[in-house]
Amino acid sequence: SSTLNNIVDNMIAGGVTNIHEGFMWGWRTISPNSVLSDGTAAAYGSATVNKIIILMTDGANTWLDWGASPNKSLFSSNGFFANVDGTNSDAHFPSTNQGVANGTQGRAGLDALTRLACRNAGSANVAIYTIGFSVSSDPIDSQGVSLLQDCARYGNGLYIQANSSDTLIAAFNKIAKSIGSLRITR
């Protein structure tokens, strides 16, 4: 147990975020169509159960370049920029974002995929609340703010930017009040 705690305590974040993948795992946990539901999750549009996702992130989807690799990138849940056989691994991206060759294009593709996921979840009556966590040493950029605002809008939710632990707590309290209001009015 102490060995495992020491290993976890010594882990260091690598600065890579895949917002889409995190969002999709969150959605899978509340979906009545997911293998995680075991057929027990409430249906979308249920009169008694609200489907809600709270997405907290720094707003920057990252898929890093790695020129030393023949695959041109670090491996992610999307694979590599280029497969060994020469094909692109991003065929699931929207058509305007395929053929990713660098980190900037990777972020644009992941942002487009995240927006599509948020739009689809919102269409399934999932409320989406987003929190952009931004600190002075790592501020959220306008691209990240736009992504999180769009996701919240697609899910008829709320975007909040938190710049400290106090504003982060306030953000979760505001979301809790909003969720409570949904429950009372429905």
C-alpha cells in the first residue's frame, strides 16, 4: 500500500489533455446505451432523471508533435498523426480536420470532435456545464474558452471560468444551484 502511494505521489502531469476522450467517458457513464449502464440507466428525456455532465479542463486539447517518431506524434487515444502503413489515424475527425500533421492541426481536430460530441449529447437532452480552470502560470486561451462556451451552449448549460481554488469552489456551488433549480422546475 505504501509502495503504491509513493508511486502515485511521484507521478507528474505531462501537460497533455484530450478533452474529447474525457467528455466521452463522462457521457458513457450516464448513457442508457452504454456498456457501462448494464441496461439500468434511465432513458434520455426521463421525467425523473436529469442527465448532466460537468466538464472541467484547462481548455487546451493537445496531441503532441514528436518528430523523432516515424509516426510524427506521441501516441494518443486517436493513435498517431501517421500510421506505419502511411494512412492517417484521424478518419473519425470531421472531414475538414482530417490529415493532421502537427499539434496545431491536432488541436483543431480534437476541438471539432469535442464540439460534435457536445452537440450530440445536448441533442440527447444531456445538460453540459463547463468549467475552464485557469491559473496565472497556465492561463486558458481564447480557443479553449470558445470551445467550453460552445459545449455549454449545446447542452443548455453554463460556462464558468475559475482562476483560483475559491472561484473553483464557487463554480461548483453555482452549478449545484443551477442543477437544483432544474430539478425543482421540471
